[in-house]
Amino acid sequence: MTGLAHKHVVVIGAGMAGMAAATRLAERGIETTLIEAAAHLGGRARSVAIEHNSQVIQLDNGQHIALGAYHETLKLLATVGVQEKDAFLRVRLNLEMRDGRKTAFNLKTPSWLPAPLNQLVGFLTCTGLSWHERVTVMSLMLKLKKDNYRLNDDVQLSTFLQQNQQSSNVIALLWEPLCLAALNTPIKLASSKIFLNVLKDTFENKHNSDFLLPKLDLSQLFSQPIARYLSANQGNVILNQRVKEIKPSDNDYQVVTKEKSVEASHVIIALSPARLRSVLGDLPKLNCIAEQTDDYNYQPIYTIYLQYAYGITLPKPMLGLVGGVCQWVFDRGILCGQNGLMAVIISAQGKHQQYTQDSLALRVAQELRDAFPHLTKPLWHKVIAEKRATFSCNVDLPRPAHITPYPRLYLAGDYTYADYPATIEGAMRSGVACANLIK
């Protein structure tokens, strides 16, 4: 098959990578079919409906944030008609970590200075660290800048930080919260190389480190506008159809589901690494990749929703918490108009997994009350536990490439974008990269 008009690309999997690939292909005018086993687009980043007192409430299956450095995500959203000002609350970098009622750490970067001066002034004037600790942080940041955030050999992030004179206090208040938020991997397991890649993107300029806090639920933000865009641009979306096998021939591929077979000139497999092997029956050259991903470990993300009385708010839309099981709390009343609703995030494995969901919610409610005494007893709670939310971003984790031994067959997914951890931006970049490989 030659020429743009003769291409038909089948994208398998409608998570972030698959949606990004299909959108980019549709933008280029290439016929695309997006096949998804579930009844919805979005993969792990979607909203879910729960019922309480005969009311249907939309909750995200995980409270996500973006960064100003998420350029591919912002570009794709603009393509499908979602403008940043409508979708996100942009907040200048302001890390406030609470330990009970006191502020244990606060880092603000001045908006009037360019990078890296804004970072250095921010670390110089932050609270919660001794003068010596602030100097060690600034020294490390300058060293990383000089080395272009590159390491010759990967090591556990905890080891790297200790080697660079970061105290246990600095690690607990700054580096560990950032690691959990960015990599969803415990600091004693996390890859220093990948963490530094994220750090480089974040601090490349002063706007990259801004927090972008969603003002829409995840379905409104991603899957719904992407579905509309694909429909308007000759993109075909097939839901509730799990792909059973991919059959290669000399000139094309047959993508087989339970109910149909779709002919494709090109195929992009945008499944999670845990599901990759399920479609490889007729693709033995990919077994070596499947063997790599079979060995991946996974990390959970727990989102605990607590509904308080109307009018209850927090001092800021996003705050960090240390000293307990809670890590971050978001005020969805400020962000999304869901008045009195708080979302607490607990990333990666930890002692919180020993609790039942009800007892975990009670523990979280008590920790919030300790930090914010004005909070009353929550009216209801909902715990959403993604037990395998992301791959564990461990040291020297093997990451397959987009290109495979099969012509015109590609792999997309956050695990294939080797410079990044399992994030929306990594998935988006991988999907767009695959789409751009199709000439």
C-alpha cells in the first residue's frame, strides 16, 4: 500500500497513548480505527459515576495534575478544541507541605525571575530547611544544571540523594514527595535517571514548573473531546471489542476481535504492558519484548474522596501532607465546583494498603482534621484503589522502542517513552511519536 489515501491505521487500546496516536493520525488526514475493549475511552484516566442518596456524582478514578512542561498534552488538547484556560487552573510552583497544623516546608518560586534564578531564589528563601540544607539543595540543582541532568549510571534515587549530601529532612519534605508524585514509585526503588529527566523538563523554564490543576473531570478533559474530534475527522471508534489476535501478511494486517476482522496497513499496539502478550499469538518476534514487560512490577494509586458540608474549603486548591498516610489533598470545590469535596492521593506501595477501604477513609479523615481543624465529619467517602496504576519505575528498567521487528507495526504507551515515567505526558508523547512514524 502506498500513498496517504491508501493508509488505514488500526490503533489497539484507547488509553492516553492510543487516543493521542489516533488524534494525531486524524489530524494528518489518515484513516484510523481505534479499538477498545472497554465501554469507554481513557483507560486508567477517566471519570466514574457513583450514586449517593439518589444523586449521580462524577469522580475521577484518580486525581491527576499536569505541569507546564506537559507540552504534548496541551498541544493535543488544543487540537481537539480544549483550551488551557477552560481546562486547568495554572498555579505557579508553590509546594506547601503540612505536618499536622504546622507548615513543615514551603517553596515558592518568584514569577519575575527567569530560570534558573527563580529556582535558586525559591530554594534560598524556602521555609522548613536549615541554611545548610538549603545550600545543599541549591548546590545539587546547580550541579544537575551543569551536567544537563544526565547520569552515566542509574542508581536508586535514595542512594543518589544521599551521595549528594541531601539530608533525611530534605528528602522527606522535598525529594520524596516529588518522586512519589512524578514516578509513583518508592524513593528506594525509583530510577534516578528518569527522575532527573522529569526534573530537567520541569525546571527548564519558569513556566514549565507551574502546576496545571484540572477544572474538568477526566472524561470531559480527554475522552469526550477526543471522541468528538475523531468522529468529525473520519476516525472510527470501536468500543467493547477486545482484540484477540493480529495476523500479519505480506501487505497488511488483520486485527481480529470476537465479532469482526479489520484490515489495516499499519497497526499501533497501545495496550498496557500487562496486556501486551494477549495479542501476540501470531507475532512471535515480539516475544522478547513481552518477556521484558512480563517482569515489570506495578505500583498502586489510592484516591480517597471525602464529601464535607457545603461551603467547607481548604486554604489552597492543592496541599501536601507529611507524617501520615496522606500525601496530597485537592479541594475539588475550588477546582471543579464540587463544593466541599476533597480528594486525597496516596501514591505507590505503603502501609495504607494494610487498611480496609472504610478504615483507610477514617484514617485519612482524621489526618485532614489534624491538619485543618475547621473540617467537620465527612458526609460520605469513596475510596478508588487502582492496584496496578503504573509500572514501577525502577532502576535500569528495560523499555521497548516504538519500532518493532514487524514492518508497519508499532508499540505505544507510557512504558515505551523511555525518558519518562508512567504519566499522561509520557503516554501522549509515545502516541504522537508512533503516529509520526507512519509516512
